[in-house]
Amino acid sequence: MAVSSSPQAPILCSLRLTTTANLTSSSPNLFLIAFPSRTTNRRRRPVIVLSSKSKNAMAIEQERALLEHYGLDPDEFLSEPSPPKESRKKEPQKRGRGKQVSPVESKPPRETHKLLQVLGGKARRKKLISPKGQDVRPMMEVVKGAAFDILQAAGGCPASLRPGRWLDLYSGTGSVGIEALSRGCSEVHFVEMDPWVVSDVLRPNLEWTGFLDVSVIHTVRVETFLDRASQLVGKDGPFNYVSVTPPYTEVDYAVLMDQLSKSSLVGEDTFIVVEYPLNTDMLDSCGCLVKIADRRFGRTHLAIYGPKWAQKKRKPEKSLRAVTEKV
């Protein structure tokens, strides 16, 4: 520290702190304090120069003591500029009041395997892919085979299905709709809400079996599809076949069947295939359709509704067998 002053002590009237650019260019931590006075003495005003090359603790204490001696606030003159803010990675922000958004954990990629196959028709024995795990639960092959056997017999053509349009609700892998196309249906509408299942399972299965051109995929919820049926399907009229294979724990069968019975998608000649779990009560009719079959496969049940003429066509066969047995 260097202090220079005139021989006579001046009268201090006001104080001013200035910083000289030329001095600070050579000494970055150089402060200049000037004490002007109104005295008539023509001699040069006293100047106190504080200089230091490093702001160590001792130098700072000396500067503070000197500023306090002249009645100045050391914090005002010795405050250093705040260091630049370091760039930090963006942390999850709060949304709402008091809600901390946790970082999204990346889920493992979903995998598929080939455990299903087409049972009959043009694409018979072709393998179908399905997701691993319990996210999508395809209809068991034994249940699917029994359902198509009943439909073909009820339609009067045991070898194949009667030509018509099929609506596959909760389609998932598309195994039911693909089976229908393989056995003679002209067109199938698939309704599946999971985009990954549609892009990585359903569409590849349709391409592999060669039925993509006669298929229409609706990536929406079934409830939404039934409410907007006229907009999504058009004016082609009711479907000839409807399959309902929902996840057991995520639907109310009473509400679903009531909504389906009132839909314009179901007509007087429509067949409805419903897969439902054990301990579920299914009505004997669905709108204008009657139950023509109800089978059990372990914990899985299969109900088929159809037109009255299909039920009447099966009764004479039973009565004829009873007469033959009596004779």
C-alpha cells in the first residue's frame, strides 16, 4: 500500500471514489480515492492510492480499515462482481403448485414371438407374431377353432364362412380377423387402440399373410369407434360378423354388449362372437340376435349370438336325432 499526501492536512468536505481505466489496465485491482476540499489553498489535493496485485485477506482488511477511517462504507467500495453462472443441465421443472415432475424412465423395448398360426383357409399354418407378456392376450387357438366351426355350421357352409364383412373389436394381433379372411370373408375392419401393437404386430401379420389390401385398421378405442361408427365405417351397412375379445378386467360386459346391441353396425343377420371370463353373466340375447352357442374352455367362455333363422336351422337336426334314437 502506498499513501501520498501534501504536508498540510486538508479539510475533508466530500468524498468520491473513482476508478482510472489506464491504471486498472496494468493493475487490475487498483483503486483511486480522491478527497476534494473547498479550501483556498492552491496546493494539490491529497490523493490516497490503494494498490494490490492479489486480493488476499490482509490487503482487504487494510483497505476496509482505511475506508472506515474516512467514514466510508467498505461493503460499497469493495464489493466484487458476482462470478458468471455456470451452465447447468436443465432439471425437471415443477408443474403446477408443489408438484415435482420425476424424470421419465425409459421402458424396455417390447418384444414379440411367433406362437400363433392361422388354422384354416388360404393362409393355413402361417405363423403370426404376438407380443410377449400379458399386455395383449390373443384368443386361444382351441377357442378360435371352435368359434369358426360353429359359425360355418350355423351359416350352412361347414367348409368355409359365408362371404361378408367382419368387424374385429379389440383385435390385438389380428388373429381372429386374419382367420376370417383366410376362410372366405371379403373385408375385415380391425379396431385396436395401441399404436405399437398396430405398427409392430398387426400390420406385419397382415402383410405376411397377404391380407393388408382387404383390411382397414382403426387405431381408436372401441367405445369411441362404436359412438362414431357411421363416420368411421361409412354407409356400407351392418357387418356380417363381429368378434369381441376384450381384456377381461378392463371392460364392463353389460355396458359393452348394450352399446353393441344398439349400434348400427349390428343387423338382423349379424353373428357376434364374444369371449368372456368365468363368473360373468351373459344375456340370452343381444338386441335382435339370440344366443346360439355357449361353450366353456377352462376359465374362458365363448358365446355366439346370431339371427333367429340360424337357431331354428339347428333345432330340427336335434329333433331328428332324437327320433332316430327312439326308433
